[in-house]
Amino acid sequence: MPSNHYNVFVPDEGPTDSKILFVGEAPGSDDHEQKRPFIGTSGQILTAALSNLGVEREEVRLANLCHYRPYQNKFENLIGSDALKEGINLLHQYIKLVKPYVIVPLGAQPLEALTGKTGIGKWRGSIISYIHDESIKVIPTYHPAAVLRDSTLYPTFKLDLRRIIEDAHFRERNLPIRKYVIDPRGIDLEYWTQELCGARELAVDIETVTGSQHILSVAFSPSKDLGVCIVPLDESRKSAIARILSSPARKIFQFGTFDYRQLTDNGYQVIDAEAQELGRLYWWDTMVAQHVLAPELPRSLGYLTSVMTREPYYKTEGRSNIPSDTKSWSSKANKEALYVYNAKDTCCTFEIYEQQVPEINHDVLHPDTFDFEMSMLETFDEMGAAGMFVDEARRQLLEEVLVARWAKRQFVLDRLCGFVTNVHSPKLAKILYDKDKVGLPLRKTREGSVTTKEDAIVGLIAFCKGKLDEVVREDTILQWKVKLAICETILEIRGIRKNLSSYILAQNKKGIKRARADGRVHSVYKITTETARTASSKYHDGTGFNAQTLPRDPVDIPEELLTLATEGVKLVLQLGPDDYDIEEGDEED
């Protein structure tokens, strides 16, 4: 048997004239045994989902990149093998001969092999082209094995399959045709300003320098087919933006509390009289509507675009041109690409809005729920803008106390281990698991890599407590008490470090002050959870933090801890990415 695969050939299956070709990675154990592709549990998920949508297994072509099951069921064992190269070559020959209407890469490896693109989570659902023939349509989706591991992917998987089945009726990609007006000036600027001011509805979106309030561009769409991007570099263009934002048009946003606050802080007024009559900050938020319609599904503009429009994925390409600071924007960024990206965002937002309106109105409960959530946006905006006052003297005292407590616990941990021990260092695994050191049983992730993350340490604590219930000899009891103390101290130190780095230190990991010039910490609030509870994150300009996770436990301040503060200051230099709270990304964009 070759070292990289078994020697049982599993042929493709299904009619050779099928309009749909599904392509997986390689046969699994059940496929190997029965010499049929997609016959195991993951294949059954695919078959059942297709049947539910009116298509039987016998109607589609089922294939894999490789016809042989990889050793240890790991596809990476096939990389570079003759078996994989042969399988991919045969697949390309088949596609060239048959020219199916839709090719469906199932997962990351088939996506890359058939389109040259990477990132199945980004490209799934997109209508793209086959790598060797742009006339052949490709619509990727998750591999059913991934759906089996994570059932939350199933609704999206089924939505993709529905699109694939519908698209199997025609060869064309039928992508949207949109017009983008980029940075109009002079007479053109006035013409488009009047056109937009006269629109019944306007989708609005802004682009800013990352983590700042510097607006780079503002785009407007009066329909899904037209996007106008204005760059506020002089008074005439700023005035045009202000006129459009104050026009009678209904304003439509995606995660609009971000745009609304940024525009407001930059001196613009977003006026929406009809919305205000209903108690709303603005007329419509596509993220809020998605939360009402399908709270269990993602709400980002990228996701909504993938399931409600035929626009292929474009967010990575566009975001690559968003600068991290004003200097990089002026010297390196592809400005034209960013402006088109901005305009495309508003076109997609408008198209999504058009689909959401009838869906919201179709259900008897949805309109009231949507009205309630939209009415909360003004409160969220006011909460974020008001912020929380920071008692700087108290903050400094808490920092000193926590650093001192860290120093004290670090002293204990180093002596228990017999080594200087950084609780977030990769070397911690060697200290904990080597037999000639602490000698605890190895903990691994689901993927098989060694881990010292929190769940692993919690598991080790339980293991140590179990051992203490079993052993009887005094020296053995002492050994396990030491090991237990090591694990508990690691978690305690991590908690101290997290509180320091995420909330107490005056600056965050990027060197940005947490409090703004007004001496207050600001946060962004929104409804994003399935249960409709609020969530929060750092403020629009990169300051602040997630105020909802702010620790509320009282902190004792014993006098002796303060004496350790000075020698503990150097420990702060150890703080790294693992110490900080994971901030919510701009996925709503």
C-alpha cells in the first residue's frame, strides 16, 4: 500500500450528461469499502438535502479530486502524489468534454483546484468561473463533512444547493450589471447630487481609515443598479454629501449605527423624516432585518450578498484597499478600487433591502419585531456616544494592584514549576507535559495539535483532583497537590493578565488610548445574538472596549500587594495577543 493512499479505486458516479457536477476531495472509509463516492454519512447529508429540494442522487454527477482514499483519512497525505495529480487531470478532461452547466466544488481543496481561489467560507454561494474555461459556471459550497461537524452550516449549505439547482437550468452566470459613478466633480457632482436628493430611497455606506473617524468616501444607491461614490476632499463635495444626507429620501444602511455615528461625529446630519415618525434613527438596517428574519444565520454584508444577490464575493479585494492610517492611504492605497468597493456595497445593500421588505411584511410578527429593534438603535447610539467616565486615579490604582497580584502569583508559579514560566508562551506545553518537568498528561485539540488553552488547563485541573481522590501515599498526594496548584495558578495569572490588557491598562494592544479626549470609554452596542440580547465592542475610532464584558467583581487592595507593584511592572512587557479580548471584527460591513 502506498504511504499516502489506499489502493482501492473509487470511480465517479452519476450520468455523464448531468448538468450538475459535484466535486469532493477524496473517498472516505465507507466510499472505500463500497467503491462508491459520497456513500457515507456526509454523502447521505448531501443526498438528503438534494432530495428535499426535488433532486435525486441519480440525477447528478458525483466526483472527487482523487479516486483513492488518503491514508489516515487526511487529504494532506495526498498533496503532491501521483494519484491526486492523475485524478485532477481526469476531472479536467471530463469537464472539457462534457461542459456541465454548474460545477460544485465541495470544500476548500476542490475550490482551489477548480477555480484557483482560496477560502470556502468566503466564496461559497458565489457564481464564479471554472479555471480553464470562463464560460463554465462554478458555485462552491461547504463539504457535507464540514456540515456534519458543524450543523450551524446546514441552512447555508441548503441555500447554496437551492441556487445550484436553479442555476442548472441555464449556462450563463447572469451576474448583475451595475453602474458606478466615482468621485464626480463640478457639473457632474451637482447633477448627481440633485438626482440622489430626489430619490425615494437611498442606500448609504461610508469607508473610513481603520480605527479612526477619518471618512474616506461616502456612497449612495437609489437602486441596486447604480452606486455614486463621493470623496469629501473639499467643501463642494462635503456640501453635496450633507445635502444628500438631509434629503427626504428614506435612508438604508447595513450596520448603520457605525455609519450614522461616524457621519454625525464628522458634522453631517442624517435626516430621515419618515423614519423619525416611526421612532427610528433611519429607515432600514439590513443587518437588523436579517436578525429578525433569520437570527441563527450570519448578518454580515458579505453573507447577505452571497444569499440574496448574484454578486460574487468581493469583500476581501475591497478591504485590501482600506488603509490602517491616513499616511498609508495617501501613499499606497488603490483609491479607485476602494471607491468602487464602496459603491458596490450600497448597490448590494439596496438589493438586499428590496428582498427583505416583502419577507418582513409577509409574517404577522416580523413587522412589530423589526420596528422594536429599529427603535432601539437610537438608544444604542446614545449609549455609545455618552460612554462611561474613567476615574483615572482609580484606574491607576487598579493597575498597580493587578500588576502586584500578578507578580506575587508569578513568583509562586515559577517556584512550583522550577522554571520561569510565561503562561501564554509556547514553551508552557513543554513545561507541563514533559515527564522530566511537571509531567501532566498531554492535551490536544480536535485537529491533533498540542494545546495549553483554557479548556485544556481546566481539564488538567479536573484530572489532578481525580488523582488526589485516588492516591493515599503522602509524597504522592503532595506531588498532585503541586500539579493542581500549578494549573490553578496558570488560570489565575491568565485572568489577571486579561483584565489588565483588556480593560485596565490605559492603552490597548495597538497603542490606542482606551479613553477618548473627553475622559470617557465608549463602546458600540447592537443586537446581534440569536436571543436578541445586545452585544458590544470597541468604539468606531478604535478606542474603548466591550463594555458588556467589563468585570464587575470587587478587587481587594491589601497593602502588602502595593509593595510588589514596582517589581511587577516589567511583567507587563509580557502581554501579547492571547491576553486581549477578541474584539468583534467589522463583519457587519
